[in-house]
Amino acid sequence: MKTLYLVRHAKSSWEFDLDDHERPLNERGLSDAPKMGAYIREKITLPHRIVSSDAVRAKTTALLYLKELGIPEERLELSHQLYDFNGTGLDGFIRSCDDEIDRLMVFGHNNALTYWVNQYGNKPIDNVATAAFTEITFNVKHWSEIDLGETKLYIKPKQIK
């Protein structure tokens, strides 16, 4: 059994004239990410591996989540492959995960996440919200074999306020 936790980065700021990769979280994002981490803490089994897009907004979201989950920030890995908006980088990354890892947590971007949860989860989600958390399980031994899984949980910040 493989379990995938997908998290979309929290709300980002457009206030500054920055490269997209460097955009920070805005106030709402800085508030939503730790609330979501705290909320899911009792609902999940902690991941074996945690990887985030190397974009500032995704990395910051990941660090805020991990603090609430009680996971040391040193466990966070960054991958430019997850700075992906169409899903091909995300798909390749997940499918190439070491099979010794049973629970993988990924922090990334839309539209890649919305595509992925609808392609491989069994509950349609129109648009994965910022800071939202999705859990999908797969009855396989190898990440490369994942197909349609079971969407166990989808929660967005507006549901817990």
C-alpha cells in the first residue's frame, strides 16, 4: 500500500515585482498553512519522505505545515522537478519514488495538483485550493504501478475556519 499526501502551496503574494519562482506567501497564506498542518496532524500517519517544489511559496508552506506536524525542517527535501504546472514533472517524480517509501508528502502547484488528484484519485475536485491537503492511497507495492487510487481526504482552509 502506498499513500500520497499532496499539498498545494498556500496563498501567495503578487505585491512585489518578483520572478514567479521567488513569490512569497501573503498574510492569508502565512495563516492558512499552519492551521492546515495543525488540523491534519491527528488525521494522518506521518510521511516517510517530504518533498517540496523549490519555489519560495511552496517551500514556505511546507515548513509551516511541518512545524505543526512536529517534523524537523531538516527532513524537507526540495526538488525543482516539482516546480511543475501541468503534472508531468509531478507524475514523473511520484512514479520514481523509492519503493521503500510507503508514505510520501509532496508540496506543489496548480494546475499540476488538480490534474493529478483527478487523474489518480476517485473523487473529482474542481480546483485544489491553496494550502489544501489531499490524501490518496494506492493498493500497489511500487510507485511506478500507481493507477486509480482512493481519495481518503480532501480538506481546504475554508472548511476548518
